[in-house]
Amino acid sequence: MFELNIWFYTGCILTIIGSLSTVWGPGVKDPIVRTLNTEIPSIGISLILLTYNHMLALLTFVATSVIVSLILLRTITRLEEIGAEL
């Protein structure tokens, strides 16, 4: 059986690193890198919740991935419509 502390601490590290990369992410020109920068914290949160409940972790990962992807894609299309340079 896996140690639950490993998953918890890995999730905390991914959440912190992912949050910092999301803060610095808007300076990145590539939309793929921006999407990855927002997915890293959601994976970290899912790992933290995985130590408590497997279904809760799965639902959190799916919900955060979908919501963040929709917001990011809407923002990119809106910026392209107004002619802003990405």
C-alpha cells in the first residue's frame, strides 16, 4: 500500500509550484503553456484530496480542469477578437 503522506506532500508541492507558474503564466505567449500552467494546481489539489477520498479527488480534478479550460479558451478567443497580441 502506498504511503498517503507522499501523495499529500506531492499535492502540496504541485499546488504551490502550479500557483506560482499560473501567476507568471500570463507573460508566456504560447496558449498551450498557459493551459498547462493552470492544470498543474488542479492536479495538486486532486492529489491532496486523494488522501481523503478517491471520488472527491476525481470530481475535483474533472471540475477544475473543465472550468479552467473554458475560462482560458474564452479569454484567448476574446483577446484574438479585439486584436490583442498574445
